[in-house]
Amino acid sequence: MTREAVLPHPDARLVDAATGTVLEGSLLAGAVAAAAERYAALPPGPVLALMPTRLPAVVAYLGAFTARRPVALLDPTLPADTLADLVARYRPTVVTGVEARADAAPPPGYSRVELPGLGAAWQGDGFPDVHPDLGLLLATSGSTGSPRMVRLPRRGVLHNVAVVAETLGIDGDEVTVTSLPLYYTYGLTVLNTHLSQGATVVLDDRGLLDRGFW
């Protein structure tokens, strides 16, 4: 019987290719735990996380998941009007990763704040109730309009991570590099499966066709 995955495994290792920063073992666990505490201190409700392929964003995502905070992972380059529409529809407690969004003011009902350890964010004050089993929300392509969110239960996410890792024989000796965005299902699966087995994940936000990627 496949055991439920743990994110991250105590021996997991993250390497940020852009800065050379490495977080592993107890340092990674401590950073995730600190992020989880900060999310737990916020009012209840979902999180919308703009998700670049960078170390702080991954630690924040793992912290939200550890805190059992439903988290939606989004393209950090979403047009301002699309992002505003998603905020209006899903009414998150907080939108993280907005430090690069000089093009977009906080939507009505939200203010720009600095959250220790999580960076610039938009925080609101009126939030919907969410199902206690909800773990992740991943956006559709939005090819027919504004993206919609696919809801994934926490237990289902962890079970899928464990099954994929077992099927592919991923172990702690593996080293993988991100080749797809982490707000894509496949890109996130690569991240989760390797971190769950104590492997190393190199975070590189360059595309496969970028000479520097190779």
C-alpha cells in the first residue's frame, strides 16, 4: 500500500539556479515551518500565489500547504485585469508574490502589505468559507476567457505525489531541474514528487529553448 507523501521530506534540497542559494534538510524544514506559521496567523480563506520558479515562491507554497491553507498557483505574468477578475471571483485572504506587479494596484477591498518572510502581498478582509479538504487550486489555460480553477483535495494531492514517486522509482539520489512552470500541473508534480523523496530540485525559470538553460 502506498503511503501518503510528506512535503517536503526531511532530506529534500532546493537550489535556486539564478542566485545559487541552497536550502536543504533542517534549513529547508525551518523555512517552510516559519512560512506555515505566518499563513496560520492570517484570517481564514484561500491564498492566491503568483508562482515564479524561484526559491522564495516555493518555500511560500510549501508553507501554505503545510498550514493546510488552500492555495491557488498562478502565472506571475498574468495581465492585471485577469488577476483582478480572479481575485474578485475567489476572494482570497491574501495574494502573494505581488512585488513585481507595479502595473496593478490592489483590487477593491485589498491593501498592499509586507508580510514578514512572505514579501509584498495584497491582503483583504472578507473571505469565503472553504471546504476543509481543499488543498490546491490550479488554473486552466483561460483560452476561452479568464482562467477557471480546478479544485484538488489535499489528500488526493499527497496520494498522487506518492504514487508517481513510487511508479517512477524516484529516490533521494535524484537531481532534477524544473523545465515547466510550477503553476502547470506537470511542473508542480515534478517539484512535489522529488521533494517528497528527499531529492534535489534545481529551480530554473529559463525555458528549454534558452541557451542558458543547458
